[in-house]
Amino acid sequence: MSSAQAFEPDYRRFVRSSHDMLAVASLEGRFLWLNDAWSSLGWSQEELLARPFMDFVHPDDVAATAAELSNLAEGNPAVGFINRYRTQAGSWRYLEWNSWVEGEHVYAHARDVTQLRQMLATARRQVETLELAEEMGNFGHWVVDLDTQNLQWSPNVFRIHGYEPGSFEPTLENGIDAYHPDDRERVQRYVETAMGEKTGWDFRLRLIRADGEERLVHAVGKVETDDSEERNVTGIFGVFQDITERERMVLERYAELEQFAYAAAHDLQAPLRTMMGFLELLEDELGETTSPDVQEYLTRLSRTATRMRSLVSELYRYAKVVGRDTSTAPVDLREVVRAVLQEREADLRSAGAEVHESGLPSVLGAAGPLSSVFANLVDNAIKYRDPDRPLRLDITAKPDDAHILVEVTDNGVGFDAAHAQRVFGLFKQLDPAGPHGGMGVGLALCKKVMQRHGGTISAEPRPGEGTTFRLRFPRAAAS
């Protein structure tokens, strides 16, 4: 005889110690036997056995429970029936029943699903809240399971595409095909790169709705990987937003800002020129007969008017650059930098500059504003060079897993690292009375342009040795 045949388990103890509620009842509605799990309701077994079990059923569930009991009496098992039972403390617990009849007895297995129902209700509320937020924010979310090739869209993704929610079963292919024909290859490349490099993407491209309307969408995606050493990609998920109206409003506001700045530059400079003209006439009229004090006053007035005219001009330049359209298109940074250097060839030559550029990538962005960024950095290198040595300027791409990183390094005078953030503020100057001049606009402009490209700019100054400016573009900006 084998050991398995010789072993006889203690079924009574096994059944009594089960965490699920087990019961035997009569068809007349009374419990005949209960296991120990029923103590979770707070009643003693004596109290439960002494009364009809309908006394413990929620009043709203009595009719359904009676109907289920009649169904059992006819020989039909109950599977997944749910009703509420009162606890000794007066609260209600949801019990899920699987029951059947043998002879005159009902054998029942009940499981407390109160917490599960609460979790499901919470999850439903969260999903409904998310869907409401997506509809208000005009965005949606999607998930791709690569094992099954199953793609799920939230209801608002359907709406953004111009379809009724759930009107068809989306696939990754028709999701990509919904983009503008000129953008589809780029989207496909984002997906392939994300899966190959186990990264994500962040882009703004054109979508063609079901009715043929072109919209601008912002898509952010990430990959899911398994726990293996290879980190195999198992899925892709992301958020998808229609930003057409928002971008239109942004462009309108920037246009208004540019118009205001233009008006300020035009309308304010006219009286400034008049004032400066009268100052010159006044100086000529007074000639050398004026006292030193009056001459000093006139000099200060002239200097202040000149500075104000420069400030107004710089404000206009700032508004004009940051107000440009930054719709995404491939921009070869190498060509941008070379054009900037060519425009400043004479200044670089007079500074004895040695310039090196290498490895500059292409990014998605707007060529005009990006040209302004590099122009300002090159101008700063020329302006703040060390007069005791030839200028050296290095513009190179650097390895960085998280970003597309471009560094602009000079060997100029540098500045105190404590001011590394302050230099990017509008009209913030480290040495307003210093010999280099400037209005504190150039680096603020660089920061604004980089922000509009989803990137950042930072400075690492080395007093007396130079400065390195780091431009970080999002990895998905590679074209």
C-alpha cells in the first residue's frame, strides 16, 4: 500500500478551518451546520442557528434570496448569487454564494466580497473620473499589448480621431495610418526606436480625422518591459492630446505680444529720438558756458535715453523670436550653426577665434528660433572673451541616454557659479555697469526657445576659464 493510499486527511478540520463560509441549510430556511468562518460576521454559531437565515438578509435582498431558494428547490444550482448579510455590529457584508441541493438539504459556499466590490467601485469611479478629465482636457490614453497585438483606446481617443467611442477595434497600424501622410514614417520610427532602445517618445504631429480635418496632436509614449535581464518590451502605452486650439491660442497671444512689442519699439523710440535730438540742441546751445554740474546732468540724460532705446529694441527682438511658430520640422543643427558662424565670420576673425563643431544632430523644431539660440551663445562668447588669449569655441554633441545633448563651450572670462540660474532671467545682468554692455535679453530668449522645444538650457561657468552652455532636447526630438 502506498503512502498516499494510507493517508486519510481530517476533512472535518479542513472544512471548519476554511476562510470561506461553508453551510448546510434546510429548504425551510434555517442553518443546520456552519463552519468557523461565519464568526467573521460577529454572530455566534448559536445565534445564527437559532433564527431563520432570512433574518440576517438585507431587506432589499429578501425577495431575490427567496427566489434563489425556490430555484434551488427545483434542482438548479446557484452560481455567483450575491446578497447582503447583517453583521452583529449592524453593518452589511456582501456574500457571493455557490449553492446546490442534495436530498432535503442545501449545501452552500459563501465568500465575503465586500472589499472586492468596494475596490471595483473605486476603480470604476477612477475610470469614470479619468474619462471625464480626458473629455474636458481633450486628451485620451491608449495601451498596446505586444503579446496579443491588442490595442485599447480610451473613449476620448476615438473622439479625437472623429469616431464614436468603441465603434471599431483599433490596431497599431490604423493608429499610425491616422497621421498625416508626411508624418507617418516619423511616427513609425518613434515606435521602432522606443521598442529597440526601451525608451519613450514625445512629439507633436498632424493627425487626419475621420472627416478629413487636420489636427495637431501631442503624443507621449512609454514602453513596458518584463523582469528578465534583457528587459524585453511587452507593451507600449501613452497619452494623446489634441492641442490644435491651444496652439492656435498660443500663436495668437504671441502675435499680440509681438504686435505690442513692435508698437512699443516704434511708438516709444520716436519720442526718445526727439528727446535725444533736443538734448543735442541744448548741448550745442549751451556750449562750454554750462557749469560742470549741468554738463553732467545732460550726459546722464543722454545715456539714460540711449539705454531706454536699447531696452525697447531688445524687448521687440525677444517678442519677435519667441513668438515665431515652433511647429515641428527636421532641423539640421550643423547647418544652423555653420550659418551662424558664417554671419559672424568677421567678428570671430578679429577675436582670433578657433571654432570647432562636430557631431551635431538633426532635431525636430523651428529653424529660426533655434538659430537665435546659437547666435546668442556665439555672440556671448565673442563679447565675454578673455582679451589676453585667443577665443576658443567648441560646439559639439555629447553622449546622453536621457536627452539629445549639445554643448557650447568657450574659454572666456566666465562668471560666478552662484549666478548660473540668474543669467537666464529677462533683463537680468550680472554687471550692468560693466564694459561688455548688453540688456540681459539674449539668454532669456535662449531659455524660452528651448522650453518651447520641450528642452532646457543650463550654464556651467568657470570664473576666469570660460563657460559651458548645455542644450538638452527631448530624446524624441531626433528626426
